[in-house]
Amino acid sequence: MCGHRLWNESRLPLLKRNHSRLPVMGRELLNDRFKTKEREFLLRMIDDLPVAVMTVELETMLIDYANNTSRALIRSLEHLLPIRADALIGTSIDVFHRCPAYQRHILSDPRNLPHNARIRLGDEVLDLKVSAITDADGRYLAPMLTWALVTKEIEAEKRIGYLAHHDALTGLPNRLIFRRALEERLAVPDTAFGLLYIDLDGFKQVNDARGHQVGDALLRQVADRLRALCGDPAMMLTRLGGDEFAILLPHDHQQPAGWHAERVVAALGRPFDLEQGQTVQIGASVGIALAPEHGEAPESLLTRADMALYAAKEDGKGVARLFSRDLELRVQERTRLEKSLHAALQDRQGLFVFYQPIIDLYSGRVMTREGLARWHHPQRGWVSPAEFVPVAEQCGLIDPLGEFVLDRACRNAAQWDDGAHVAVNISAIQLGRGTLVPAVSAALEVSGLPAHRLEIEVTETALLGDEQSGIQDLLTLRQMGVRIALDDFGTGYSSLAHLRAFPFDKIKIDGSFVRDALTRPECAAVVRAIADLGQRLGVRTVAEGVETEEQLALVRREGCAEVQGYLHGRPMPAAEDAELVARLDEGLGAR
């Protein structure tokens, strides 16, 4: 900040009521220099500035000028100062500083200027800026102080700083602070600590079905439970974002790390009581990585903890898994599989739809053929749907895979002479996203297949994800004429509730009940109860997994209408694909 030469001529004049109190030099300057209307106007302008301005007489360090804004600010701080606003002129500048000698040293020497400082008065904070007033020759005449009350600004700065390092919802340290702590611990020679990577199981379903307000309340309770587990000051808990949390442990031993992870799983597996009597139950999966054994850099340690978390999810969720080299190989293989599946979906090479018949028990007629996705990998050969469908769900390929199956199934069914229906399984991921209905509409339109010949099969567990939007998708399809079947009935969490929520056209009894019905009376009773329920509701029942004549006789006796299983036919390729599939089976590939 440069010297204020203009202010050198205008700093001392005061209102007439203060004229008698001006130092001699001030009165002389007033009489000799400030006689024009322009200068009087300048004085009035400075006096009415919204910026608080004061000047100090250099020899005595007494305040010899203060504009109206300064007086108003002093008036608001009178309860914190030994002076009153009306007595400001002629008061020593020392009243504003705890160390007057230091303040005088700063103000008396222009080499110390400009100078910025913040002064705390009780709960208030003043922001002070001091600059030098000089004459035309550059001679230092006096200091000029501009100042402002910045208490609210300081509070806002602190709040912004807090939010920059903490999660606003839970108050936990955020990803930035976690990453910094991770780097600092890894930078210490011979460091040893553990990392728990936590992901909530079922949180998305709660958040989507009950709203973000319930989801936020749930996350706050999750954070509270995790805090209770992290009583050791050497432990650090953070929310990484979404429904992911992490804990740094002060040791690198497998046994205590596993013990802490099991405590997390147990704590988050208990029901959560929310407002208005709502109770929800979720779970948690945990990946464990140890430093330096599993990584000496933040990225490698985080990646391996994430690999362990992925393994926990694959193993059924609600468990903890420690990273191992085998896991790394599994994840790498999964990544390669994901890339290959993406390529196969792009060029439609190696993908097929096989069909398994569903037979009417009384006429022996093929009523429906279920279309099942099959994939032949260039190097691995046939990949099980149990392996590649979850990959498609997890990496965002389930929609294009579902579109492929729908398109191929409808095209093939349109060519069948017997007029049988075609059934297509729908993944839970496809429901409630706004993609299923357009995909079905497109497949029907392109193939020319009548809507009533298409059956969409959905599992009970699929409806648990977001029941309302999922049911709406199914209602829209049914209004189009598409038939809806409830697959794997009896294995879900609320079978009868789903039957009340939607008028299904068909119920498929899970094959596990049929398989065990001959040796376990309770399984036979389930088959009988579902078949009876179907008859009462006017819904056809299909017994899945029928592989023997004895099983066929049992499901017939229990009242099932249709059967599906290896006894009546294995999944087979469409006629147009039969020759190519045969060559692939022989290892010759396509020529």
C-alpha cells in the first residue's frame, strides 16, 4: 500500500465541535490549507465513508481523527473497551492493544507499514490495516488505520475450513483428511497399521424406497455406532462418501484387525430405530488390508482393501475378508472378464440365447420356452451365467445384456410354429431405472412378436431393491399385454406380500423345494401349498428343477400345472445358432 498524500492534507480537520481539541499542527493545517469548498467536500466524503478510518498523532499516539463509521463501530463495542465513542478523539491508541509498546513500535516507523493484524476483543474480532500518510516530499506524517468488525467472517471461515475437512452429514473426517492421514502414517519408517474398508449392504434400497431423509438419518446412526467402536485415540474413522466408511487401526496384525472388522459387521447388522417408529435393517461388508504387508503407498493399500471388500460382497455380504494375493488374481481376472464381455456386447460375438421348454403337465405341450443368456469366451470357452451376469450387473453392462436377450428371444419366438410363449429373466438392477419398458417395447416392435407371447420373469429378491418403482415397471408391461411371472417363489423374504402387491400371471416354484421334496416332507408341503395357492388365485404354477420321473410324479400329485427341468429338456440354442454352437463345443470355433 502506498503513502496517502491526499490524506496528508485532509486527515486532521474535524467537525467544529472538536476543533478546539485539535493539536496545534492540526489547527494550522485547517486554517492554512482547507479553505476551498472542494476540500470541505472531500472531508465530508471521507467522514461518511462506509469504511472505518482513524488517524493517530505521531508524537503523542493520540487519536486525532475518526470518521462516522469508526464512531458507530466503537459504539457497538463500548462494553468491551475502557472508552466511549463520544470520547474517542484525544484517546490513546493504546486502548486497542494488549501490548501497547509493540503497537507503538509498529506505528512509529513507516518501514513497518503497511501492517495488517487481527485483534480479539472478547468474542469479537477486529481486522486492522495500517498505512503511512506522507506529504508531497514523502515525509512520514502519521499512521492511518482502517478497520472492520469481522467476527462473522471469521466464524464463516472456520465453518468453511471445517466443512473442507469433515463430512457435513456425520461430522466425521472426510476423504481428504483420511488420505492425508494415510500418507502421513505410510511416510513413517517401519510403520505398521491396518485399514478397514466398510460398505453398507442394503443401504441403497432403503434410501431409494424410503427417501433421502431416512437415508441421511440412517447414515448418522451408522456413524454413531462406528464412533462407539473407535474408542482408541490411535484409531481414525472417516466417511469416504456415499455409504462407504474406513477405519485406520494402530496395528498390522491379522487377528485384531479381523476382530475389529467382525465388531463392525455385528454392530451394523442390528436393526436401526429411526424417527416416527421406523425400523430398518441393513448390514455391512468389510475389506481388510495391512500396511506395509499389503501396500506401502496410499493407492495400493486402498486398492487392496477394496479388493478384499469386493470378495466380502461376493461371499454373500455381511462378512469381513482379508486381502490376499489370490484375491488380487481373482480381481484381475474379473477385470479381464469385464473387458471381454463389453467387447462381446459391442460386436455381438460369442453371445447366444438358449431355450429350455416349460411343459403343460396334462397335455404334454410346450407352453413356454425360457430364454437363457449364454456366452462363449474366445479363450475360456463357455462362461457360466452365474459368473458373467453378476459381472454385468456390477460394471453397468446389465442393460445392454438384457436388451440383447430380449431382442434375440423375441426374434426367435416370432419364428416358432407352435406359438409358444418366450420367457426372459430380468435382473434386479434393470427394475426401476426407466430402461426396461423401452427395451421391451423396442424388442416387440422390431420382432413383430405379439406382447401376450412374451413373459418377463422377476425374482422376489429383485423386488426388494426398490419395490414401488419395480412394481410400476411391471404394471406398465402388463398394461402392454406382456405376461409377468414370479420366479424362484418361496425363497424371498415376503412371498405372500408380493402376491398381494401385484397380479402375477404365473408362479414358478424354486427348484430347491422340488429337488428335496422326496426326502423332506416340509419341502413337499411347500410345493403343495404353493400349487394350492396358485389354483385359488387363478395363477398357473410351474415346478422348476424337475429331473426325475419320481419328482415329476410328486409335483403332478401336488397339483402343479407346468414343469421345467432336465427331464423334459436342457437349454438348447436356437435353430439358427445350432451349427455354430456345435463347432464351438468341438473347439473349432467359427470359420
